[in-house]
Amino acid sequence: MACSGFEVILSAYADGEATPLERRRLEEHLAGCKACGVRLAIILKSKGILAAMPAPAAPPDLKASLLRAAASVDAPASGLGRAPSRRGQARRGLRETLLGLWDDAFPRYGLAFGLAAFLVVGVWFQKRQDEPVPIDLMIAAHRQYSLAQPLALAQGGQPSAAGQDQDGDESED
Amino acid sequence: MLLLGAPGWAARTAALPDPVETLARGLAGPSVSYDGTVSVRGAKGRSKKMRVRCAPPACRREIVDSKGAALLVVVTDGAREWVFDKRLNKVWQGAGPGSPEEGKAYAAHYRIAVSTGGRVAGRPSWRVELSPKSGVALRRRLWIDREQGLILRDESYLPDGTTVSKSRYSRVAYGVSHDAGLFAPDSPAGALKAGRLDMDDGERSRARESSGLEPKTPAWLPSGYVLEGVELVAHRDKKIVHYRYSDGVHALSLFQSPPRARLDLGTKDRRDVRLAAGAGFASWSDEGGVLGWTQGETRLVMVAPLGIEALERIAESVR
């Protein structure tokens, strides 16, 4: 597992909340990864600093403001006050996982993604510019013109009747 | 029995002239003056009568009404040509069509065959058959006066056999004397004047501004054709310039597309051609021959009831 996969476990490990399996995997990883060792040390030091700080006093209207905030949240259709379902928990977990992956991937792949998106848009735009002109459109325009050309109308050309242009003898040897 | 008929048969086949030379003679035309009446049939079967009087190289052709009054007059002195439309009271003038293509140029595009053609307008003729080698251009049949070389009858067909154009002399007389004034250009007072193939500055500016394209027009067209107008054909966000030409019977269209515009030929038969102007293709439609090519960054397409040799000559002259 890559270092990014241990970040969540590091925090749980520092809090003493990692499962036995997570503890064993992390300790195996830490044996060979200096960077994660440094991260763990930072987390533990932060915990120590935070623990040493006096706890801030709760604001006097904390309870009231919390109750107001709770009242303004839309109640789920299934009813107020019910514990989130396992499906809901799974969806939240998936969402957090995806967001975590995005946060991890974007700094590395964001530029490539942006470039790819630009290329796709560019190709689409170019294809639109290169859309073929149907030659039938031109032939139709020509046909319309040949039927209505002013010089022809001026001459009052009449449809040729059968044999009309058969003047003169026509015998073939 | 067979042998008895052999001398006559042998004499008839031995008398056939060389096809290319016969064609060349017809293209060059008579060297003597003549006067004749021609029936011309163009698009959708419209038929017109034409009076032709020539004292080579000068010639006068008039499309006449049922009473014989001239409606459209074409006068050429060999070097220049004037076209007068009586209804529009307009004169187009410009360079003449020049020398016809040589027979050799036709031989590059057609298989040429000659046979006896019977009599047309009372004159004995050779029949010359022009079959396009490509299979996607117009086929032609010409009946050529055996003695004088005048093309007495001319028919064009699409590859599927549909008739595109027909013309035939119903009467012709040779050696007639003509009044020299017949071959002076008609320019009645007050007539509008225009270049035969040129756009005026206003037309050119409008075409350029509307389409964003620098207009490209031919410097050569067959005798009688004039620029009648310029229109725009819209396709989505593209504007295609449509240059319209006519000789009073037939129509010729030249389309200019924006750079990089690809042409969708559909399922039409086509063959690739190589012009001095650039790569192109030849095809055909119900309206006649189709020639498309690229010139610089411009796409051009021509539609006309003309043979491939004429289409290519026009394309090569586009500037």
C-alpha cells in the first residue's frame, strides 16, 4: 500500500484507535518508510501540544446555537432523529473516499487533466469548423438558377415537343 | 454471296476519315461564310431558335423569338465578343473564346470514333462519338459537315444516357455574302455595359464582405457565356459564393467555399484529376458535369452541361 493509504491509519494509530490489523500493517510500513515515521511524529507532537493547552470555555449560548442549527437542517424523509442507515453510512464513506482520492490526485494530475480537457474541446471545435459542405447543396442551387436564369426567361424558351427539333431530313447512310 | 458484297462494304469502311482529324476539322469550323438556322435545346427541354451568320473569324448568333426578332445577340470578331440582351438592354463585352481546343486535347479525355452520319440539314456528315475515358463525364455526339467542317448537330449525354443538350442546324447555306455591319457590336444608346466575365467593383466588394473570401472567377468561358450575377449560399455558419453564368440557353455555376471546407460528395461516382491549379475531382449530376478542385486555400466547384475538356479549361483559367 502506498503512503497515501496510511494517512488515515496514522491518525487513528496516534489516537490509539487503530484496529489490530491496521496497527500491524502500519508498523510493518513504518519499518521501511522514514517519511511516514516523520508524519507520525508530527501527529504525536501535535497531540501533545493540544493536550497541554487549556480547554477553551464553552460559549454561554453554545447549547442554544447548537439547537438552532439542528432545527434548521432538513429532516430526512424517513423521520427525524433516526440514526443514519448503513446505506447512508456507506454512501458517506464512499464520498469521503472519493474526495480523499481527488485531494490526493489533483495536485499531481490536475494539469494533465486540464490539458486533456482543452484538447478535447479543441478537437470538437475544429471538427465543427471542418464540417463538410454537401455538394448536393451546390447542385440544388445550380438547378434553381438554371430554371430561373434571366437570359432564358427573356427568350421565353418553350418546352420542346416531340419531334419539334427534327427539322430537315435525317436519314443515316 | 458474301464476296459479292465485300467490295461495297470494303469501300465504305475504307472511306472513314481519321477520327481525331475529323473532330479537329469540326472544332476549327468552316473557312467560308455561311448562314444557317439552329434549334437548341437546353435544361428541362427548353428549346430555342438561333440564326447564325458567319464570315470567319467573325460570327453573329441571334436567339430569336417566334417572329424571328432577335432577343439575344452574340457577336465576335475572333478576338473579342459582345453579348447583347434586348430585354435587359445590357451589353457584356470582353475577350472572345479564342482558339478551340485541339483534337489532341480531346483525345486525352475521350475515346473518339467516327462513322457515317447521314444527312443533316441536307448536308452529308460524319458522326463523331466522344466517349469519356473516365466514365464520369458527359458523352458527346457530333455530326460534322463532310465538305465544310461545320458541326451540324451536337448532342451531350450524362453517363446514364440522359440528354443534357442538343443543337441542330435545320438550314445552312455556304458562300453567302454578309453586310459587314452585322459583325459590329450592338450597343444601343442607354444600354448597360458590363464585362463579359468580370465582376464590377461593387459586386466584388459585396461578395468579399459577405463571405470573407477573395473572389475567384474564370478568365475563359465558351462563347456566349456571361456573368449574370453573384449570390450567396448559406450552410450552417459557412457562406458559399455562387457565381452564375449563362449563354442564354445553358447555365454554368461556380461555387467558392471557405478555406478548409471539406466537400461531401455523397455516393456520386468520381475520379481524381490533377489540374495545374491543384488537385481535384470530376463527377456528374443531373445538371451536367461537375468539377471540383482546390486552389490555394479555396475550394471551388463547377456545375455545367459541358464536357470535361471545357470544365478543365475553365478551371485552369480561374484567378
